Amino acid sequence: MAEKGEVVVHLVSKEGESFDVPLKIALMSELVKTMLDDEADADEAQEAPLPNVSSNILSLTIEFLKHMAVEPMTDIEKVSSLE
């Protein structure tokens, strides 16, 4: 749920269900980031239709992004070479 006065994005699933998500959370998704209008009024909510995403998956994704905003994942050490 967005805080009072916080800019929200309406993410719409393929079933037509709309999820209100704070802008800073929505921008964590590269897909959503590319869909939003950079020049839109900062106080105006934008809508991002996601016709290939079911309500169930979108709900779980939003829950994950909210969790990541509070508790970011730690980096995993990368293997430089397999010698």
C-alpha cells in the first residue's frame, strides 16, 4: 500500500486486475521502468498494462519487490574462471 502523498503506478494484469504500487517499488522492475513515461506529471499516477502477466504472478512479484526494497539481496561471489 502506498503512503499518503506518494506517487503510485497502476500495474494491470492480463485479467484486468489493477495493483497500486509505489513508484519507487515499480521502478525496481526493468520491464515496468521501460513502460513508464519519463515526462509524465510527477504527481499523476501512471498505468502499466501487463497483458502477459497473471494476477497471481503479479501479486507475488510485487510482494518480492517490496521485500527487496527493505532487505536487498547480498551479492553472490562470481567465479572468474574455471581452470
